[in-house]
Amino acid sequence: MPFDPDTLKYDGNGLLPCIAQDEATGEVLMLAWMNRESIRATLDSGRVTYWSRSRGALWAKGETSGHVQELVELRIDCDRDCLLALVRQQGPACHTNRRSCFYTALRGGEEVELMKPES
């Protein structure tokens, strides 16, 4: 069956969350937002493109940093209100220059930094 982005369930702002996961390791890299236009751009280009809420514009991952996400597969969750992007990540995924945005753990009531920025 052909895919139609209009069949997804967007929030009141026309957005839905997209989790980026490394296709080789399974590591969760980041969460960002997509709209219909960014989904189409991602599928057309093979480069993961998000909607930047702070910029109010499309944002192709890596357009300024060079840390591109190449789309391997886009998956839709059972409620059709969240996406999972399996990606090949070039360089760090996080704007803090870490491999993953999820670099802080809560352990014993304390925050523990799991990884340092890449040099």
C-alpha cells in the first residue's frame, strides 16, 4: 500500500516526534520533530530532515555541522503518532558534540554523564 503522510496523527501544530536510532548498533541518538513537509523531504532525499521548532523551518540534519543522518528505514508506530528513523549517523548526533543526545543517566538520585563530547 502506498504511503501517504496525511494518514499520520499530528499534534495541534502539525508535528509528530521522530526518534533517530543507529541502524547498526540500535543506539537511540536523538528525538526531533517532523511535519508533512519534512517527512516528504526525508523520503525524497534519503537525508533525514526535521522541523526545527526554534527556527520555524525545515532542518536537514547536518546542514551546518556536517553530521548527516542517512535514512535507512522510516517506521511508523501502532498509533501512527510517532516515527522511528533508522539512520546511518555521520559524526555526533547531538548539538553538544556527543554521539547521542541521551548522555545523562539518573542513578541513585544523581545525574551521571555517560559520554563526553567528541573532539
